[in-house]
Amino acid sequence: MNISIIGSGYVGLVSGTCFADLGNNVICADNNKEKISSLKDGIVTMYEPGLEELIKKNTKRGTLKFTTSTKEAVEKSEIIFICVNTPPKNNGQADLIYVEKVCEDIAKYMNGYKLIVEKSTVPVNTAQRVNDVINSFRKKGAEFDIASNPEFLREGSAINDLMHPDRVVVGVNSKKAEKLLKDLYEPLKTKILVTNISGAELIKHASNSFLAMKISFINAVANICERVGADIEEVAAGIGSDKRIGPAFLSAGIGYGGSCFPKDVQAFTYIAEELGYDFGLLKEVEKINEQQKEIVVKKCEELLWNLLDKKIGILGLAFKPDTDDIRCAPALHIIKRLQEAGCKIKAYDPKAMDNVSKTTKGITFCKDAYAVAKDVDCLLVLTEWNDFKELDLTKIKNIMRQPILIDGRNMYDPKKMKKLGFKYACIGRKI
Ligand code: UDX
Ligand code: UDX
């Protein structure tokens, strides 16, 4: 099939590359010239395991191409995926200006039937707007369908999530659109759930909001655990063993971050309000998430007393492991709060330091975890990178100024940490 992707960011690039790997002819377009020029040279500017290799393989065999020209992408393809970003406005509403602009361009260049697919996360009823824009700007006789095909890929395991999904959701209002998308996903041999368009749009917001709710729920329970001496890992295992609940997304920590959950919870709350429904549950999910980041700062105060001039080492900056993405990373919020309180910050992250150095001032970046630990009063573990599991903790303890470690991701065994001589704090576990 001939496919184009408009917006080659995390979602667009991974989707386009996987479609190419399935044997389709794919053109990935983006208005960022530098990004496209790097991609043409086989250089991927973001970190996603396995992506660079897959891009090289498919570029070489001619199934994957890159362009800055929306015109070229639209003219040469039958299915067009809209994958531009949909960032939040200050009031939480999804900003759909890029989606609108891209639709206008698509309409102008349509040279025959096109299936235009929303892959970016958009609020319910966006398809109606997309339809109106295309109708207004298309040439007479250029037929089209709109569809919604949300993505559920997680950064760090995006290729696997796309190639082996639990389900593919296809929201359509024509048999032709349904057939095209079913044919595209047929090689994945997975369950394809067909709904109307607003159903598919809703599935995306509802799925992400539900997962965020699970995380806030378990974080709230972790706070109760701390007050009564129960262990959140045991409690989560007990809850998650019930098949109706399931064990996934019940890891207590420092709150969810990333480009999706914070934005989607807000956008879903906003659109619900617009539709006349007060989704108070989601407001609470967000509130708990904000408080959870503050808990780390409070633990610093409890263990360090005064924060002024204290040296704090941060292990992990990305919003989760196996990515360099720092969008809404809890670590950035915590660092800002500690800097405001007068702390001096050193940090290490295997992949995200470049991105943080572009946006946050006053951090001393280190070559590894040991360089961070040297002479600090307290270490904070804020992203659960595998590398941090393998650290020589005795060495770490010996080079710190004070052996205080706050484990925001429950990576270490509290008993072992105590035995090693750390003053150790974590989230919702018995110490
Ligand atoms: C995606 C989705 O689109 C978003 O709605 C979802 O909730 C999360 O994932 P993501 O792929 O992470 O966003 O965004 P980003 O990495 O910023 O990629 C968007 C790309 O679109 C960028 O490369 C940007 O240059 C490009 N773009 C943006 C265009 O090509 N044209 C535009 O008009 C705007
Ligand atoms: C998410 C969705 O999972 C995915 O389906 C897609 O819609 C895009 O958004 P992503 O943001 O890449 O994926 O990462 P995810 O693994 O979902 O983690 C999001 C955040 O939740 C991270 O900050 C992570 O640390 C946190 N998290 C996750 C927890 O705190 N506890 C958990 O149990 C799981």
C-alpha cells in the first residue's frame, strides 16, 4: 500500500517505519528540515530502541522515504496518517492548530481518493472538523474518507507495541476506509476493533486516562501504606492478582509524566466539560499526580532538614527508562523545586542529559552515577534505568557526603539498603 505520514515525531516515525517494514511504500513527511535531512542520512535524532536499525533497513530496500514536502507525500499515497503533535494549551485543551494546518495542505494537494487517518491523539469530534477543512479546500471531485486509528505505543518499547498490539482500533464511517485499514493491519494477525469515528477517538482518551487513574490510585494507596507500615508492592500484588484489575500500571512512584498521560487527562477533562459533563474523577487523578511529585521534595526535607546549599545528586531525568524524552518528566519538576529551595544539583541520565541541558539551567551533568554520588548529601533515583540496578551501592555510599538515598521508583531492597548503612526512603514500602 502507498502510505504517507505527516509529522515524523515519536509516533509518526515509529508508525511509518513499522508500516514500511510490513512491506508498504511509506513516505514520512515533516516540516522540520533538519530532522528530515538527518533521517535521510540514517540519523535518528531521538532515542528509541531498535528504531535506527529498522529505518536503515527499510531506507536501503526502498520502502521508506523522507520528505519535507507535504505535496509529494499526499500525491504519492492513498492512506495519509496525521501524526503532528497536539500539545496542551494553558487551560488543558488540546491545541489542534497543527492538525488544522496539515488538513488544509492535504486538501490542496489531493489528486484522487485519499483516506485521511487521525493518529495524533485528538479530542472526540475532531474528525468532524477535519472533514469540514478538507471539504472546504479540496479540489472538486477529490474523494476522501476520514478515519481514526489511535496509537497505543509506549516510548521505549514502541516498535514491539506497534508490531504486537493487544488490539488495533479503527474508527470509520465507510466500508472502503474499513477495508483499507483492515488490509494494512492484516499482517499483524491481531484483533481489529471497528467502531465509528467518535468511538475510536474516545477509546484513546479513555484508555490513557484509565491508565493514569491506575497510577494515581496506586500512588494514593502507597501514601496510606506509609502511614500504617504496609508495603505497597505486596498490596499492589494483592490487588493486581485479581484478573478484573490486572497487575500492570500499579507501580507506585513519583507520578506519571511523558507526552501523553498528563496532556490526555487534561484534554479529556476539558472536552468532557465542553460537552456538559464534569469529569471530577479525572481532576482528582491529576491532583494526586501533582502531589506525588511534591512528596519527593518533602522526603528530602525530612531527611536533610534544611535544603539551602545541600548538594543533591539525581539519577535519572527521562520520564521513564529507555527513552531520552523529558516531556513532563517528574524529575524536572522535582529539580526545579529543589533549586528554588537553594539546593545544588548534579545529575546523570543514560540518554536524556542533552535534552535537559537545552531547557534547564544550573545542573552539573556527570559522566556516570558514581560521579553524581561523589560528595552529595542525598541521592534521588527518579527514573528506573536498568543500569541503576547494577550499581555498586557500597562504593556509592562511601563516596557520598551523607549516605541518604531517596528511591522514587522503588528500585532497591529496603532491608539491603539499611544493612549497607544508607538512610533510605522510598514510596509506600516498609523500611
Ligand atoms: C504524538 C501525537 O501526535 C500526539 O497527539 C500524541 O498524544 C503523542 O504522540 P509525538 O509524535 O510525540 O506526538 O510528537 P512529536 O515528537 O512532537 O512529533 C510531531 C512531529 O510533527 C514533529 O516532528 C514536528 O516537526 C511535526 N510537525 C508539526 C509537522 O511536520 N508539521 C506541523 O505542522 C507540525
Ligand atoms: C503512554 C501509553 O501507555 C501508550 O499506550 C500511548 O498511548 C502513549 O502514552 P508512554 O507515555 O510512552 O505511553 O509511557 P508509559 O509506559 O505509559 O508510562 C507513562 C508514565 O507513567 C511514566 O512516567 C511512567 O514512569 C509512569 N508509570 C507507568 C508509573 O508511574 N507507574 C506504572 O505502573 C506505570
